[in-house]
Amino acid sequence: WSLASLGRNLTDTVVVRREAQLVTTGAYRWVRHPYYVVAGWLMGSVTLLTGNWLIGVTSLAVLGLLVWRTPLEEAELLARFGHEYEEYCQRTGRFWPRWSMGT
């Protein structure tokens, strides 16, 4: 769902494509990085299901890299989309939804 929502905006780097559009629908309506959230749930689940410490350590390393990458990615998005991205950040959480009484 997350990857389908991004469509042609998806990249494997933090660089934003010149023709990119800011996606704020689908899972991106609630969080700015839903793919990373699902990856974390999946890696945590696999670690618990297998009880394998190597998978757990590797998962933590991958999640650490994603957490490190996120501010770099957001800086690129802010540079590309400016005020529109700032407003989007105010409405949504990075990894966890921001619930408000008016929503």
C-alpha cells in the first residue's frame, strides 16, 4: 500500500526526483514513513517467531540505519516542497500517527 501510494516517487536514495509530487494520501495520511514502520513490525515479528539472535541483531542494525536515514530524507523533502512539507509534518507523525480531537 505504501509503495503503491508512492508510485514513481519511490527512490532507493534520499534524493527527491525532479518531477516528484508530495504524497499525503493512503498510509501517508497518518505517518510520514509507513514503509519503515511496517519494516520494523516485520523484522520484530520475524525475530520473535524465530527466536534467532542473529536475525534480531541484524534487524536492529537495519532499523538503526532507517532511523539515521529518516532526517536526511526529510531534509531533502523540505528543500523540495518547502512550506507544503512543513504543514504536512505538523499534521502527521514521523513513525506514529498524531491523533487530534478534531480529526
